[in-house]
Amino acid sequence: MTNSPPPPGTSDIMPEEIGVWHFIENAAHKVFRLYGYGEIRTPVLEFTEVFVHGLGSETDVVRKEMYTFKDRGGRDLTLRPEGTAGIIRALCATDIFAGIDKKVYYMGPMFRGERPAAGRKRQFHQIGVENAGRILPEFDAECIFMFMHYLQEIGIEGHSLLMSTRATPEDRKPAEKALKEYYSSHVSGMCEDCKIRFERNIWRILDCKNPQCAPFISETPDMLGYFGDDSRRHFEKVCALLDKMNVKYTVEPRLVRGLDYYVHTVFEVTHPGLGAQNALAGGGRYRIRPSGAKKEVEGIGFAAGMERLVMALQNHASHAQETPFAYIAPLCAEAVLPCMEIAKGLRLGNLSTVAEYEPRSLKSALRAADRLSAKFAIVAGESELEKSLFLCKDMKNGTQKEFPISEIVAQLMSQI
Ligand code: AMP
């Protein structure tokens, strides 16, 4: 066996592990549709401009983490680091500007050139939603509630919801001034990135994970009090609605989220079972003006890390790989063709079947059926074929019967 792992920060998801992925995906299809969302699939490749413009050129994702390259036609392309910007680009081709909302959900791979660590990958997967075109705080609360509903559906417990507001860009100005004042006397002792953030986008400092900066960040004055009335009212309304819906949360004023497009509500859901990278999902309200569009699109959404959902679920339930109904193997060369015929009949009858087409011994056939946890092992050697029979062994109770080849599919179908 050779050992050639995929590139750092990526992984193979093998059939033995896929059951839990299907489980979280199926629950997403179910729950999000209950709220009127439809699935959208946009390209993994977008023009780089979609992200630079959409996420903000000073965000960590755009500055340091995107997989960007020129294709053979000289186009500037990027492997999507997140879902929202591309989805808004796609929705702008619809009637979104006519005030008609679009509710979509998505799942798929995202790419960020981060330092790989437990729970932090370079290719990871997200399940997310966007409700674009609606500005009422009721939709923020509904969206957050929907994620809580989703977590309940898949059986994740023990998580925490952290809430904050980024206000509107206009309402943020006094807070920005207060931040400048506070950090002007500390920035010299902070990391190099924060020195740049201080000059270019001071809010990003609050997102810094460098331990050197942590003491200064933890003492940051509470910005909520500096925001204007409209922004405060929006946030209070969302919180009041969550209270009404019995959703527990903590207000975390220093939660700013990593991208520039956020306005008003931002939130993060953490889970204690995830270790250092404890964010299960994050989201909020955003305004994006896709390049070329005259107007901004406002929406509310979130994205959950699928690897992290899988990690949080690991201790809860077993999502075993599906096992075949039948394992069929020839014990002599003449039995190969009948095996193929019987396997075809079983599969067309919706019974999953693993077939061998190379003669083997009875012992090794039964061992293989056992290893696959098949319900039935079906075999025939020369003596059975002389009588046009196949031997069927019930792998659970050990009983075995011989059936004529022409009847075997009907006989096994009657066993389910
Ligand atoms: P973000 O919008 O960056 O907060 O991402 C939303 C969610 O995606 C996070 O809460 C994580 O669960 C997941 N996520 C983000 N980046 C990564 C990564 N590099 N590796 C694994 N999961 C990630």
C-alpha cells in the first residue's frame, strides 16, 4: 500500500465516514425547506473581484488566505473562500432588486490558505443559508432560530449562541472614534497585523487571535453604547424576538466577525467539544454591492462548518456505513454469469448487492460477506449449478437454503 496523502489541510472523506455527512446534509434539506429556502449551487471558481469587492480588500481572508490564480485565458480567478459573495452575484441576475426576497441554502467546499490545525483546514465544507432582500429584524431572529432548529434536528446540544451588532456604517462612526482613542495608546505593544489594522480597519483588531494582543482586546470599551439609535433598536428587537422564541444567547460586544460586509446583527455559535477552533457556525446581516450593480443587496445568513458539525456529532450518534443486502460470489467459473444476472435482478429490485466475478472458495466468500455485514451470502459451485441452484445463507441466524436460479430474486425480495 502506498501512502500519498492529499495536500496539507485537505482530506479524503471515505465511504466509512460518509454516513454522518449524508445525515447532516439530509437534515439541512429538510429543515431549511420548512422555512421556504431552496437549494442553490454556484461555481467553486469565481472571478477574484467577487470576493475582493464583496468581502473587503482589508479582510484577512482577502489579504492572506485566498487561492487566487490566472487561468489559461488570463482571467483572475479564486477558489471560493466563502459562499455569500458568489451567491449574491448569482442572485443579482434575478429580480432581487425588485424587493422580492430570495431564500437559498447551499453546501459544499470552501478554500482558505490558513495554517492547518485541528478543526482548521484549507479545504473545508460549509452548510449555509442566505435570505437576501429583506431588512426587517424579524428575519434575523427567524434565521438564527432556524439554525437552532437545525442543530436540534441533528441532535447537537451544549452549544452557545453569541450575539452582537456591527451597526450600520453611519452609526458606527462614533464607536470607531472611541476605538481609535483606546488603541492609540496600546497599538505599539500589539502584533504587526494589528498595527496595520489600526491604520486600515480598526475593527479587525477585535478579531485578532494573537495572544500578544489578547490583554488589550479584552479591555476594549463596550462599543454597543456608542452606536446610533437605529442600530441599537434593530439589535434590541432581534434580542427581544429571540427571548420570545426561547433562544438562549449571550451578548458578546467584541464579536465583530471577519468580513467587512456585516451590518447590524452578527452571531456565532460555539461548541465545547471542538477544542481551540470552537466556532460551529457564524453569520449575520450584510450589505453587498456586487461589482457592476447599482444598488447594494442586504440579507441575513450564516454558514456552519460541516467538519465541525461532524466533530460535534461524533459522540452523539452512530451513523454507520450502509451495509449491503446481499453478497454474491461464484465458486466456479460457470457461476460467474449467473451471479451477474442475479445481482442485476436484485439491484433492479432495489436490494443493494456486492458481487464478485472471480471464483473463490466458500470459506473466503462467507468471510467477505461477514466483513461487509451483508444480510445474505449467495454462492454457487459446480454441484449447485448442475441442479441450477444457488445457495443462500442468512448471515445473521446461519440458516441456509437452496433456490432455483430463476426464483432467487423473488425469494430474496420476499425476505424484506
Ligand atoms: P466564518 O464565516 O469564517 O466564521 O466560517 C463559518 C464557519 O465555517 C465557522 O464557524 C467554522 O465552523 C467553519 N470554518 C471556517 N473556516 C474554517 C476552516 N479553515 N476549517 C474548517 N472549518 C472552517
